[in-house]
Amino acid sequence: MVRLLPLASMLLLAACNNPCQALCVEMAEYARECGYDATAEDVQSCNDEYAGPNLAEGDAEACIEASDPQQLREWWTCEQLLDNYQSGAN
């Protein structure tokens, strides 16, 4: 139950967002599977980065494709995903 609370808050943060912001939640879930404790703050930071005015042309289509959990795992290894989270924390 304790692990579900952060996930529930992340899903609430992703509600009614663009495809890249929805991908932020998928990436956080994948990061958890990889052993990284992705937080609601991680998801919020990602959501802020991909807020509407900041979304580059073509990003939405790429995010839709990558949001498929299987595709995400094919494109990113756990190591690459964890490196992404660690570089974002610096």
C-alpha cells in the first residue's frame, strides 16, 4: 500500500497532460522497476520540462511512440534511465 501512494500521486500529476508529460509517469514507473525510487518531484520536474509551450515540434509524436511500456524498455536500458535521473539531479 505504501508503494501505491507515490504512484497514485504521480498519476494525478499526469492527468490531462500532453503525451510527453504522460511519458514522465511511464518513465518513473520503469525507473522503479530498475531500482530507482522515482519521486513525485521527479515526475513534476519532467512535466514542467514538457509543458505545452516548451514542447518542440515532433516531440508529441515521439512521446506517443515511446510511451508504450515495451517500446520504452527497448529504447532505454535501466542504466541509461538511471543515468538520466542522476544527471537531472545535478
